[in-house]
Amino acid sequence: MSLDALFTPFTYKNLHLKNRIVMAPMTRAFSDNGVPTQQIADYYARRAGSEVGLILSEGTVINRPASKNIQNIPDFYGTEALKGWKNVIDSVHQNGGKMGPQIWHVGDTRSSPDYPTTEMEKASTMTLEDIQDTISQFAASAKSAKDLGFDVLEIHGAHGYLIDQFFWEVTNTRTDEYGGKTLKERSKFAVDIIKAMRAAVGPDFTIIIRLSQWKQQDYKSRLATTPEEMEEWLVPMKEAGVDIFHCSQRRFWEPEFEGSDLNFAGWAKKLTGQPTITVGSVGLNGDFMGAFAGQGSEKSDLSELLKRLDRQDFDLVAVGRAILSDYEWAKKVKEGRFDEISDFAGESLGILY
């Protein structure tokens, strides 16, 4: 099989990537009290030096109460945390890589009964003042990303976290301007965040948003049940300032709607005309949720991925666990050294290397 499509350069605005491989965001929670360490800088730099075209960091949180649910998730605000991130991006650049932070608020989720100690924020109960401050803090973190020298930024709007809780009718029962019966109406929170972040970074800095139909609360959930609903959901975000849609599926090869084999990223590109990133068990046979139960995954061939990339269903390919377990994954694929790629094991989630 030809790997040409995977290793073709990609350019959009001021973003220039050497290939189509993206390191997917993966929560690691190794930042001491929210401050990235040298170990984290080295972790990302190793991937940058091993043919990964673009690195998207693990989720990093804004300056809001309960923005994270694990203490050692990294912050993207405050002098010490931003100093740590400056070291990370400088290390990545020194190794020839490109990188963006994923900016995040976990919303009404809880990983342990005693953290956070502050009252949980809920999409159904945040005051308008809370909402406006949250929007401002997303914008502040966006400006910091640009000021520190990052190449892009990504907004985490997926997987049942705060922004996604506003999208989802199950968690958004508001009766004010940030609620509504339609997905388009419930997207106002995301659209206002995007507008504020775009204003903070200017017109030429690339903004990515990660979206999903499924939620960690409900794997079978679907926000958009038709292409028409998806268009009403995505186009306003494009108009607000999103450049690239990062379309999360549990398995990238599954079709999004009946009557077409296009996946989520394929439909997003078709409906918006914008570049898209596909993600979901790339390079592995096992579903990624099994990883959290300690399950490993065997390698899978890339023929289906390459077929879809070659016909331009999507533009970029995010790889998570395969790159986590083998930081030379992209390099080994490029060189055809498939037999040397390490299998993913659940234990990889508990170490940083």
C-alpha cells in the first residue's frame, strides 16, 4: 500500500505541517498541581522528533472553578503553568515539531468524590455571569497559546465535557438564550467561545475544535441524527472562526449516516468545506474504551485509513494510543517498519515516556 497520502505536507493559513499525522490529545495527569514538568516537555519532544506532523496536547484547563476533575491535569493559566508550557513548546520546536494546546473545561464530571472541592458547575445551573466569565477565560487561554509561540490551539468540545454538555439536550435544560430545543440553539455557548477566542488570536492563527457525537456518559448518543442537523450544528462554528474540525469517533471506519460510507470527519468536510481530522482507534484493532479497563490492542493495517485519506474524505489523521505506546510510531510507519511497532498495552496509560 502507498503511504504517500499520509506523508504529504499540509498547509492551512500560517500552519505548515510536514505530514498528515496528528498526535491526539490524551489526558496524562502528570503535571504537579497543574504545572507541566521537564518530563512532560521531553515526552512531547520525543514525538516531535519522530515524524509526528502536529502534536495536540492533553487537555489543559482554563481559570474557572471546577475546570478540572483531577489535580494533576495541567493548567493553561497562571505564571508557573504557562512557564512550563513555554518550555514544552520550545522543546517541541527544537525537535522540528508543531504543537497546539487543547483548551478545556470538564464541566459537570467527577473522577473522585473529593476532587474538586469546589461546587461543580453544571450546564443547567451556571449563571449568565458564570457563562460570560467562562467565555472570557477561554479567550485568555487562547491568547496565551499564541503569545507562548504555539502553532495552533484546539478547543475541547467533545466527550461530554462542559461545551458538549451545552450541545446535549440531556444535560442542557436551560430556558434562557443558552438553551433551546434545537442543536443549533444549544450551540450558542460554543459559538460565543469561538468568537471570543478568534478575537483574542486574530484572523491568521489556526483554531481547531474537537467534537463528538458520543459521550462518556452515553456511547450511543447522537447530537445530529441527519446531515441537515449536522450542517446546522457545524456551519455556525465555522462562521464564528473554526478552521479545522477534529471529529472524534470510537472507530473511524464506521459510517456516520445511512446511505454513505463517509465517517464523521468526511461529513464535516463535505458540509462545511473546512479541513477535518479523523480519529478513533487508528492503527489498532481494539476499541479505545477497553484501554481504560487495562486491555491491550493488536495492530491493524492502515489500508482503510489510507483509502479514505487518498480520496480526500478528510485531511489529517489523529493517532492516540499507538503513539502513546510507541513514540516512534509515525517514523516506523514512514519507513515501513511495521513489525517493529510496539503493541498497545493498558499499562501505557500509567507511565510517561
